[in-house]
Amino acid sequence: DVQKIRLEYPNAKVVTHPECKPEICDESDFVGSTSQMLNFMRETESEEFLMLTECGLSSRLQVEFPNKRLVGSCTLCRYMKSNTLEDILRVLKNPAPRDIITIEENVRPRAKKCIEAMFQYTQM
């Protein structure tokens, strides 16, 4: 419940993905796509946020905005849970055309930063 969270974290901005329930979106400070959420966090002076989105984005935001605090919990993506080690191995060894994605040139440096951060975490 957004109202309960606002009582516990009165300074937190509630940032929501548009796939959330309409009543949640209505109570949020910002509703937008992943890139819009990133821009909102970058542009706002607020330092505390409740992200109503998938956990992976919350992890990325913690790396990208170390001076901003994320409060509350994240929601796991059901599609990520459907990945198996066998599927990952198959894609790495012999990807089908549907498995291949192309990252836009202007997005690559930021994506690389996130991937490098993931590898750094494995060294801890």
C-alpha cells in the first residue's frame, strides 16, 4: 500500500512502472518506462525513492545512482524465473536468431557499465 510506505518514508518519491495496477499508478509521484524512470531519478533532487518495478532495475539504479537511496522491496520478474541453466547454455553455444539482441550504439556505454559492475560484485 503506497499510503503506508509514505508514512514510513515521507521523503521518498514513489516511482512506478506503467504495468502496475492503475490505483498504484494514481498514488505514485512518477509513472514511466525504464528509461523514463532513469531520467526522473537523474533529474530530480530527491535522494530517496521507492521503485515499484522489477528487482533488476533496482540493482542497476543502485549502481548508477550511489548517492540516492532505494527503500522498500522490489518485485521479481516472472520471466527471469523461467530461465534455466540449460537454456542459457544453449543460447551461449548456439543462439537462434530470436535469441540475439542488438543494443543501440548510444545505449552501449551505459549497458557496459552495468555489466562491468555485475562482474565487480562477483569479485567481492
